[in-house]
Amino acid sequence: MLKTAERIITMSDLQQTPDMIVQNAQQQPLVIIAEGRPAAYMLSVEMFDTLMERLLELEREELVSNIAEGEKQFDNGDYLTLKEAVAEAEIGWQAQESSP
């Protein structure tokens, strides 16, 4: 496990010891500092892939949940017809246009 100081990398550190920094990024994400502020994260390809897979999984779960909720609402008669939805949208658009 890297110490906190080893996980915070300046741009000059990155230029001087890129091999060591890339090796450290295989263990834990690193924070790259530019002008005293966090500018980027560096992490392993495996960690990035894992995070992206998890994000897609969460998005799929949310989509499935939203579809199930919509189907439930539809079955309960809790929906608008297209004509009602258009009328409601028109009211919203008019309210936006008339507000300062």
C-alpha cells in the first residue's frame, strides 16, 4: 500500500520518474497535481476497466428499475396521453418564455 505522499504526484515528478509513477499507479490511483491543484488521476488499466464495467452495470440496473417502475405506473393508470403530455409541455414552455 502506498503512503499518501506517494499517491500525490506533481507534474515535475511525473516528468522525472515516469516509470516509477506508472508502476505505483498499478497499485493504487494517483493524484497528479498541477499548479498546486489536483489536475488528473492516474490508475491502472485493470482498475479503469473494472470501474467502467461497474458503471455500466449500475446504469443497466437503473434502467431496468426505471422500466419496471414505468410499467407499474402504466398498469395503475398513472400516465398521460400524448395529447395531455404535449399540453403540459406547452404550459411549461410558455412559463419559461414569460419568466424574466
